Amino acid sequence: MRRLGQLLAAWGLLLSLWVLALPVPQVIAAAQPSGTFEPGKPLPLLTVLQNLADEYHYQLVTDPLLVRAQQVPVPVQGTSMESRLGALLSPFGLRYDLIERTLVVYREKAAIPWEDEPRPYSGYSGAIAEVEVSAQALAPTQAGSLGYGGERYMGGADASINFREMRSQGITDLASAFELVSGVKMEQNRYAVIRGLRGRYQSVRLNGAVLPSLEPSSQRVPMDIFPVEILSHVDLHKSVLADAPGNASAGVVNIETRRISTENTLNLVAGSAYTGGTTGQAVLRGYTGDRDWLGSLDPQRKLPTAIAGGAHYGNLDHWPEAEREAAGESIPTHYALTKGTAGMDGLLSLSGSYHWQQGDHHWGVSASLGYENRWQQVDQQSQVMSRRNLVSANDELKEVYLASETSQHRRLDNQINANTLVAFAYSWRDTQHIGANYLLLRQSSLYSEQIKTQEPGSSYFYAEPERLRSLHHWTGKQVWLGQFYGSHLIDSSALWDLQWHLTSASSRYLRPYEVDFQYLRPAPSLSYRFDTSSSGFQVSWEQMQEESFSSGISAVRDWSLDTLSGDIKVGYELLNSLQDGYLLEYIFTPKGDIDSSWKLLEQNDPAEILTPGNIIGKPGADGFLLNDPIHINMNSAALDGNFYWAKRRNRAHYLLANSYWNEHWTFLLGVRHERETVKADFWDLAPQGWVPLLDEGHNLYSAALNYIPSGLRNLRLGYSETVVWPSVNELMPKRYEDVDLRIHVTGNPYLQIAQVRNWDLRWTYNNRDRDFEMNFLAFHKDIDNAIEGVFFDPVRRADAIFNVYSYINTRAAKLYGCELEMDYSRVMGNTHQFTVGASYSHMYSEVEIPESLEAQTGKRPLQGQPEHLVNLHLQYNHLPSEQRLSLRYKHSGRELFIVSDTRDVPHVYRNSSNNLSLSYSLRFMPNLHGVISVENLLQDEHRYKQAGQLFMGYKENRKFRLRISVDF
């Protein structure tokens, strides 16, 4: 109730301020036709142009730098619009064009393609391109759309993704689109790594708001959860200033959902895909429920009442006998993997927008509904390192690290994505906008895997039995976001731009009924028998949910003085979130002589072994007793338990000043103060007191100098200070297993924040007449207390598998590199268009190693830092028929994947990888468009090495997609 009251009070305050602002005379004047102004009175050129466009019902599109500082007299009414525009623009060397209902104002020497003869649309140049914006955009909203689209960060975006182009290439999700951005690679085909920096160094905003956690293990945002059909625009700002989030050391990803179109639209997209080695092939599947195809929780997987009721007793040894036996017997018995057939991928999306207008009032509504089904089967090999004591020639024990076991994996992942978006917007005279967004994203995965493990043939190892491990689970992720926002242009003595949002979001993570069991075969001549050890059978239920409320308000004031002009931006941001959940894990321990019955243990389904008749409530009889798994407890009692919750609070306010001189120089100077507070509690019987995990505040300074010698070139030098707040999930000592990597992960409550000093240089050459653009970017980052994920050894003993993973602070790290991007397009005979886009990123990093490890490890790069990244995009476009053929290639260099902080234990490196995709698109009719694409043409193998030996390796097969889009 308190949170709801705060939300209503904040909404009411902002609405009151907006309503009070409407009667102010300056605001009314700003939206009136120019003829109502006092003739001859000097006003900013931008204001006069905006009102002139409103008078004739046009949408104004221009670069604010061209018109911001100019003062002009109000043109006399009575003449034509053309003559009034000519009189206004000609003294400044500006021109205009009228394109349908859009008024475009531009500089004469850099005329846009529509000047004399219509030029063909360049498909690639609008897809992923450098966006050089040297000022805060105070111009009206994007042509063809209604309302505010999201936060506009000063300094300009380094990359912008146009999803109209992405759809034409058959790309279906944001993760695949990000693969094409310079300096970015995708991890597990879903997590963005920007300039070698992972999720903790990034800030991802959705319509300007912070997203709640979607996973209990980290703060990473899975980009594949965002389908392209609901997205309007995505900006990546690798260089940030004071108005960007403080944790944006690698950059800020600003995701904007569909806006309200000024035209009535209805679009249907349908598609399917065939995956080699998967579609139509025999697969192993775990339990499947009737609701799985919807991505919702099946009742058969829910936590049994008998377990839920007794979970708060704490350790199972404290449970009453009857409750313990009932809990064991209540566990579902859908254990075994069964044979099935993988289906084809499917995609269906329906979206539309409706707009109406009455006088100066505009209303609009937009909606989208989508569904996608994906299948992927992978064969994988892996090895696990272990510490061994070997006898040397002189009978001395020598401790070494060798591969102790080799495994063959067969894995199936059936993923369901469902999404719903509804947006409303209201606009008054194109200067006052309010709106609301409601978004629901749901992603579920039905996962099953069988792992056959045996020791390599070597006399160094003890004789261990062959193991056959089976596991399956269903995972559901869901995020709901409701947002109320506003954008207001207020013209008084200077132009004001006010933006605000109030956002309530909630996320939910479910992994119910995760089953993991294994059978052992001591020798090839013997049968497999159920493993009765503590690692033989495990079943668990996991849930995490997070509710957050975030708000933000920023105001930009425009000013001018002789040859100087600029703007000042101030803002405030607040985030409050509460995360809670549980992880309940159980095993069955044999008692008495139950494990001596070979006939029973050779049953190939654990359900025939762990029957209710064989489950007991206390020791003293032959049977299986429900127990807790044995874990090493390295935390205080206040941070130990199966249930947990955590509070996070982040507050920030900032000031950023922007100055322009002679249209060639821009200087920005800003400061941001940000404070982060995190506290948590773990318990079994009942909640206890909060344990502070983080409470710090920092002042973050930033500056940038921009020089534009001509309309073709742009040079920018920037400096910023950022801070890396450890995520809630990295601080909380929850433990879980990453099955793909064969590692056990736990949080570290002693993590410290990392502070980063960022230097950026950007040079741009853009010749629009020749359709050629080249960008050079250089960067240098000094990181104090860099955060990395590492292998560590909680108990140093021989013959133990080494696969425990956590997070630590590395004393200092340096990261530097450069990026080169080039785009070129040429049209031959007004028929054939050829486009080439290429980028190359080279990155270096150096980590200061603790003295205790220096002798063995020496210098090394930062975790996740690839040596280089290469992007190449070739496209042919047949303009008369609108046929397009695109070829995309991406190469990622070798990188440090997992760090070891234990002497003599080697790091894990990921080898270089290549990816090649091909797409062909054709417009059959004016309203019917089709795309055929082939992904992963090279079928390159992903290989991870540790001490020169294979740590993990797998290969993904080709995927053939067909996508049809219909506009009604």
C-alpha cells in the first residue's frame, strides 16, 4: 500500500505540473500559428519553423544545430508557405523540401537525396549506422509517429538499429540484430558483450526504464526475449555522459518499443524454420505438459503441498517423521527421458495502429501480439579438470591438474516466446505528449539432456565407473512493464524540453521440478545401476520474482548569446526494487540394505525404484530417506537458508551543460551523483534481520569536446567516470549449477564496487553525395576493482573436481582498443544497388594479478575480452522488383572465458569463431513481402580450451527460415 501511495502521489504531482503549465501564455504562443505572433518580433528560428509547420499541418524534421541559435523576425502572414519559408531560410544557407506531409529543413551544401531526383532507398545504410548527433534533439518527434519515444541521451548514439531493415532480412529477435553491431558479440546467442565487457558493465533501458532481473544468477538481460515486431528503435551509446546511468561503463542500450503511427496500420507476420540435425529428428525429452506450448506453468510441476508445508521446518532432520515421509512420497514421478520427435520452428505476429485527430488534438493506440516456437538439438563434448596427487620417480607426491573425466552431451532446447504490447498516446499541437505503455514478455524453455561420462584411458587415474546422467527441466521467465510518460516543449524566453516517466515493472523466474539423476556401469560387461550416492538423484524447485518502481524526470533549457548557444540538462532518477524467492533441493539417501538389491537398482526408470513403498520417514528400515544436498557453507548464518529476499535502491541526479560556438565547436560538461543501497536476508524458519551488502555513493564527472570542420567530418573527444555496482544476484550467495559449463556458481557478498575512467575518441567522415561513410573510434578504460567470474577452490584437497565458480574483484585492469567502420553504397543504371558495410574492432586488456598468483599466471587479458571482432555485410538490391540479397559474416577472436584465482589452475579460453548468414527478400505484391534466410552456413565449432585440453566443444547446425509479412 505504501508503494502504491508513492506511485499515485508521484503521478498526481507530475500531472498537476503539466496541467498548470498549459495556461501559461508562453506555452500557448508556442503552439499557435505563426500569424498570431507579433510581426517583426525576433524569435528562435526553430520556434518559428515549428509553428509554421503546425499552421499548414506538416511534420517538421531538421537538425537542431542548424536552427537552434538563429533569431528571426516573425514572417508576415498573407503570403504562401513557400515564400515565407524561402525568406526565413535563405539568409542562413538553408533549404527545405516537402515530402508528403513532412517538412524537411537542411543545409544547402549537403542536400538530401530528394533534392532534384528521387534516389533509391539504401537498405543497409539505414540498418546499422553511425549516428552523429552533436546536440540534444529538441525537434519534434519522428515523422510518421505520435508521442515520446524514450530517453534521448546527449552526445549522440554510436550505433542505431533500424528494425524495418532487420525485418526485411528475416531477423526475428534483438539478439540476432545486435550481432551486426561493431564492437559487440553475443554470448550464448542472447547476452550482449560490448567491447569485451559483460552485462554487469552495461545498462539496458526499456523506454527509459530499468528492467527487473530475469535470472537468479546475474543481472544480464537476455536480448532474445525482445522480438523485432514490437520494437521501433534501439540505440547503443558506447560513450556516455552524466545523463546516462552510472553503471554504463561499456555503454547504455536504449530499447524503444513501437510508437503510435499517424497512419492506420495492420500487419501480419508468419514464418517457419527448419534446423539441420533437429527438425523431424529423434530427440530425448523430459516431462511435457499440456500448457508447455503456451509457455505457462503446468500444474504437474508445481511444488507439492507436502513439501511447501514442511519447507519452513528448516533442515530435513528437524522435520517430523510423518511429514518427511509424506513429502518424499509427494514428489512427482515423471523422471525418465522419453523418445520423441522435434518439430519445426514457428512464428506468428499481429500488430496494428489506429490514429485519429480532431483539431489540434491527436490520439493513437498501437498493439502487438506475437508467438514463436524454436527447437535446437546440440551434441557437445566436455572435460572437467581435477587436482591429482601423482607419484614421481623418487616416490614423492606431486600435485597436478588434469582432465579427470570426458563427457558426451546430447541436449534439446525447445523455447517458446510470447509477447503482448499495448500503447496509448495523446498529443496536443505536437508540443505536449502523454502516453502509456503496457508490455508483457514471456519466454519458456523445455530443456532435456543426457550426459555420458567416463574417465580418459590413463594409468594416472583411479578406476571410476561410466556414468549416464539424465536431466530435464522447464524454465519460465516473464516480465511485465506498465509505464506512464510525458514529453513537453515549452517556449518562453528560451525553449524548454521536459520529459518524465513513471514505470512499474515486475519479473518472475520459475524452474519447477528440475530432475537430475544418473546410472553407473562399473564395467562394459555389466548393466547400468541407479546411483544411490548423494549425487545420484536430485530434484529441485526454484522461484524468483522482483518488483520495481522507477521514475525519471529531465528538463533541458535552450539558450543563446551572440555566437554562443547551448542547453542545460538537469534530471533525477529513482529505482526501488524488491526481489524474493526460494531454492528447494532434495535428494534420496539409501538406508539399510536397500542399495544391495541389484534387481531393483537396474530398473531403467527411477520412478520404479523411488516408489512410495520404498520411501521412509526416518532411518531404521530399508528404503530411501528424503534429504538435503550437501553443500559447503561459506557464509554467515544470516546469509544461509533456502528462502531469501533483497532490497535495492538507486538514486541519481545530474547536471549537464552543452555549449555551441560557430556551428563548429561543441563542449559538454556534466556531473552525476549516484547512490546504491542493497540489503538481503536468507532464512528457513522465518525472516531475520536485513544484512547490508552495499551502501555507497559517488560523484561521476564527464566532459566532451566536439569539432565539426565541415558537413563531411566530425571529431569528438570524451571523458567520463562510471561505476560498476555488483548486481543483487552477484552479491547474494545463492548456489546453482550451470549444466552447460559443468560448474557450480555462487554469489560473493564481499564484492566491492568497481570504478572506471573512460576516454573516447571518435572521428567520422560522411559523404552523402557518394553514399560513403567511415568512422574511427578509439577508447581507453582504467578499471579499479574490476569484477570477474572465476574458478576458486573452497577446500584444497587432492582428487577433487575443480568446478566451483564465483565472483571476485581484481585489483586493476586496463582496456583499450579501436574500431573502424565503413559503409558504401552505389547505384548503377537506376536499377542495381550494391552496398558494402564492414567493421573491424581490435581490443587489448591487461589485468593486475595479485602477488600470490603472479609467479604462475603472469599478465593476462580481462575476462570476456576478445582479441578482435570482424563484421562484413554485402547486399544487392534490384530496385524495380525490390528483390534483395544479403550476406552477413562475423568473426570473433580468441578470448579469456573463465578466470582461475588459484595457483597452478589454468584459465579457460574460447577459441575464435565464425558465423555466416544469407538472406533473400522479395516483394510479391505492394502489401506482401517474403524473406528466405539461411543462418550458420559455416557450422563453425565452438571450442573452449583449458591448459591446451578441450574444456567444452559443440557445433550448431544450419537453420533455414521462411518469413511472410502482409500489410492490410
